[in-house]
Amino acid sequence: MTRSIHIHIDGVVQGVGFRPYIYRLARRHRLSGWVRNSSAGVEVAAEGAADAIGAFVDAIPRELPPQAAIDSLAVADAAPAGCGGFSILESSSQPGVTRISPDIAVCGDCLRELADPGDRRRGYPFINCTNCGPRFSIIEGTPYDRPMTSMRAFAMCPECRREYDDPADRRFHAQPNACPACGPAVSFRDRDGGELSRAGPALAQAAEALLQGRIVAVKGIGGYHLACDAHSPGAVARLRERKRRPDKPLAVMCPDLEAARGLCLATPQEERLLASAPAPIVLLRSRRALPDEVAPQNLYLGVMLPSAPLHHALFRELRQRRPGLAALVMTSGNAQDQPVIGDDGQALAQLAGVADAFLTHDREVVNRCDDSIAMAWDGAAAGGGYQIIRHARGYAPDPIRLPVALPPTLAVGAQMKNCFALAAGDRAFVSQHIGEADNLGTMDFFEEMVAKYRRWFGITPRVIVHDRHPDYLTTRWACQQTEAGHRAVQHHRAHILSVLADNLVDEPVIGVAFDGTGYGDDGTIWGGEFFVTDPRAEHGLGRAGHIECLPLPGGEAAIRKPYRIAAAYCRRLLGEIPAGLFDSVPEGELQVVALQAETGANTVMTSSMGRLFDAASALLGIRRTSTFEAQAAMALEQACRPGEQGSYPFSIVGGVVGLGPLWSQLAADRLAGVPPAVCAARFHNTVIDFTAAMCDNLKLRTGIRRAALSGGVFQNRLLLRTLSARLEQRGFTVHVNRQVPSNDGGIALGQLLAAAENR
């Protein structure tokens, strides 16, 4: 008996070898018909024996290419078409949405060819196949075909065309397919843009420059990096000085896992994450094998493996000259607080004062995409696994399934670490990291990518969701749009909603939102909040408690000077600023801070957990000033003495955590000479104690046994792991952010849920 069917497949099915996979599968089952890409996914027509058709359909999801993923597969009977054999048709344009694959790291097959002296692509820095290479960064539209990418500028030579047209070849319809004879080429340029060399000599000259201690701007897949020899204290110091980045840790790139192991203590889970197709920067425990200038006074090192063949080719040149080289500093190529640079002219204009030379190439970066950052942990707490800290290369724009269906919605995110999200139905497309949305350069990038996401995914929003803060540029932009309705979401509710969306949770929760800054319902700055699911409350979350509100002298300006926050907390909680705690601070400045705390002049009130961590760090003398966000809090976490069991007292009255007992004992310990490492650990233990106590109280009141933890403070591993374990021991199911950051980079995903009818 003969059967004819039509199949529509949606998911990551373009640019990943899916059509040749279907072709080979159909031939194996002796079917006739065709397969083609469309702007709505992949379409298949198949005819043959009924049992063969059934076996073919069953096999499709079981034997997928490495980077393919199926969201839906719909089969319908069709009229016989009388096809002779099975073929791959040209793409068609149809209504609907198809997924765009993220950029993915070089596969093992291409790496072997890259190193093979007999291969025609040996050392070619743009080698790729259907299992690896650029996708998102080169695409202009769908369906994903070469004319819709920046590779349209490079006509394939006969050998590449033969591979491209051969369904049995792994480069069949690999849109970036190229070789040294026909594809993009690298060039090495001086800081004025003058070309010094091309192709192989360019890589060799760049390697020489790096080994001489020079800073080289390197154009990768999604934009530029600023690179230097991570083993050279002088080179790293020059990069810091030129980029005006005195303390913030710099990421490094290692040529392989063996080199990474030499620099860091990596768990099996961390190694899997390092070597995964997205190839993110992974935060690893440092062996302190590199100069302290790379990550000053930091126990962790941000490490990534090469994501582009250009990186592999560059390391080959470097290690031929210095076999022991284990890492290059690879930090984002951008001006301060601006998005990563992808355009060559812009790179020359903005990075000439930082870079000594440029290793660039002639393939256009259509969509800029910074490196993703992640951290992983083994163990049962909150399920173990990994957590995204910056959502970008390798992850965007993969969709995230939602627990509820939404109308077409755009969520514009927050101001810091901005990502936006676009959704329709039960799928959300979260953008790559956009950046600090407090300047025109970032907002231009934001608008560019919003327009592209709307076009690619065919979503015209009927609702635009934004943060409640009236002065965020993203809020102002949203309110200027006239084509859709607007909806505001309080910052910390959005944090908790992001966890629900991230984990497909549509059940009542107790939400714990700990972060630095968020505009509260009452006009104060929130950041240490407890919520419970309440259908009567705004967006289904009622504020059920918070930590005590305290004065922030000078508002946000105090974040750079945490000692001012600590002194203000002393004045408010202890009635005085005890002598001996701030000896290095001029007496006149302490008097001003005391007056501000007493009168409220030039002061805002805050329940921020982030500011509490900053203040504790300053009080203990661990970090009294900050040159980058969360520097003081990071130092406090890393100062903790392992295994310390002590803690400080606290009070809970009417849902408010009183901090007076904690602060009084912390100051007393400091004055008594108790080691800061002990005090820091006791402080963490106390935060865990009162958070667990608040959750227990809310569980008794509501019966809710699910806890959702979100906010930038939960990037603190000690806090996240220990609190998660404590809550699980007390009978809670704990949910944390996974696919989007717990910091403000995840806000947009949470904002989307506010558009659901029941919120």
C-alpha cells in the first residue's frame, strides 16, 4: 500500500544540515518526494510504502544532526504527486516563523581539517560545515540561504560549489561554505588602518605582535575583541589603562581544555560547558597561574575556548613561537559602556587609541553579538547545572518556551545589562546582550535589533512592556511607540516572573528578589523583596515583605563609594558612626554622611540587598570603593572563610527584616579584631538565615511550597547554593534562572509574562 504525506517541521532546522539529513533518510527508506526550506521552517513531501513512510517519520526526531532541534512536527496525508526520486528544492517564502540558529563553535571534523597538512583548508580561518560556524551574526533574513547572508559577497569556487551541491557531503548547503580560493580573508593592519599583510602572513604577524606585548583588535564572528598576551603583566596593564578598566576582571581565551585546566580548577560540569557548542565564557576557580593584573584579587577567572576558526589558527601561530602560551586576554572590543563593535570603520575610529594593530577580515558582521558568560555547579541544590550571566553568542536568538500563551508582545527590558524579548504564543525570542541602555549608542543598537527581530520572526507587538522607572531610556522609548498598548512592570516582580517563564512554572510561588536597584511602588529603591502569588495583586505578585529600608547618601553616586553607605547605615542603625571603623575617611566627609542620614538631604531610602552587601564589605574593610558594579559585594563573597558556622541576630516584624541586630554585632566584631573572613562568612550565613525564615513564615501563611530566587545578588554562588539547599531541606521546590540571567539581563523575559491575561 502506497501513502503520500506532507510534513511541516519547525525548530532549529535551517543552517544545521537538516535538508541533507532528510534527503539521506528518505533515500534510505526508498521514498520519493522533496524537502525545502521556507520562511516558516522546513517542508517535506514524501511518497512510498506505508510502512516505510511510518518508519521515516518515526526516525526524523531520533537521528537529528548535532545542532538541529525540532519544536513541532506536523504530518498530514496528501494527494500523490508522482515524484521520481527524492530531491532538495529551492527555498520558498511562506507565512510563518522559523528559528534562526545561534553562532556555534567549530566542530571536531573542521578542526581536524584545519590541522591537516594535506587538506585544502589547512589553517583557513573561515572553515565551517553544516555542523558549525556563523549563523546569527551573518544572517539578514529568512529563509536561511546564502543570498540572505553576508556570504553573498563571496562566489564559491568549483570545488566549494561541488561540496555545496552534494547531498552526501557535510557541507551540503552550508551557507558560509568557502575556502582560501574563494572565501573571506584576514588582513593585519596598523592602527591607522593601513594593510600590512593578508591571509597566512597576517596571522603570523598578529601572533608576533601579541608576543611582543602589543594589543591587537581581533575581529571574530560577532564583533571585535581586544587581545593581548595574558602572561604579560605589562601588556595587560597597558590594556587596562587604555580601556580605562582598572579593576574589573578580564576574560581569557585558552586554545584547548588542557590549557584551561592548567589555569583553573574546573569541575566536569564546567568542562562540559566550556566545550559546548555555544562556547561561553565560564567562570572558573583560578589557580592563580596568570598575573594578578588579569583578574585582580579575584578567586575566579572568566575562561572561554576558541569559538571561531580564526582563533584556532591564531593560537597555532602563537604556539609555534611560544609552545607554553596558555591564554590570551580577550575582552570585548568596544568603547566604555558602548556595545561591542562589528563594523571595521567604527573599530578603527573607536579602538585606535586602545589597539596597536588590527587583525580583521572582509566578511561583514551583520548582527553584533558579544560573548556569553555562564557559571556552572555540580550538586543537587536547585538541580545543579548552569546559569547564564550574559545572554549572547551561542544562545541568542534561540526561543524560550513560556508557561502561558501571549499575544504578540515586546518587552524592552531594563536599563543595565539590557536585553529585550519578543513573543507570540508560547515562544519568546530573547535578544543578545545589548548593553547599558543609558546612552545613544546602545539605544541605536537596541532599535536596530528590535526592528530585525520583528522582521525575522514576523511579530508585530500589540503590547509593549517596560520597567516602571520613568527615567529609563527604554521606558521612554516604549512610551513613544504609538502602534501598541503599554504596560509597566515593577522591576523586582519582573525578576520573579522571569524565573517562572524560565522554568515553565504556572503555579503559586514565594518570590525572593535580591538585587541592587529597582524603582519601587512607593518611590523608594527596592532590592531586598519577598513576594507571594496573589491574583489580586499587580501582575499576580504581592509584596509580602522586604529588608529594612535604609538611607543611600547621594543616591546612586554612593555605589562607587560603599564606605559612605556603610557609614550612613551605622548612623541610622547604631545612632552613631563608631570611631575606628572609617579611619581612612576624612572626618568632614563622615559628618556630611551622618547629616544626610539624619535629615534625608540628597538621600533616597532603599531596601536593596546589593547595597547591604556593598556596605558590609566596606564596614569590614574588604572593599571600600568600587570601580565596577558589584566589586565590593564580589570581594565580600570571596573573602568568606570556608566552613564558618557562626551568624548574627536579626528580627522580623510585620514582614520587615530588621537589620539593627546584625549591623550592631558586625560592627562590634570588626572593632574587636575578629578576622574579616570570619565576619564575611557570618554575614552570609545571616542573610541565608533570615531569607529562609521569611520563606518559612510565608509558607505557613499561604501553604506555598515553591520558591523562586532572582536578582543580580544571586550570582553570588555561596548565597545561591547554600540558600537553595537550605530551602530544599525545608520542603521547598526551588527555581532559579537558567536560560536568562538572574541579573537585569533576564528582566525582559519576566516582563513578557505581565502581558498574559491573568496577570
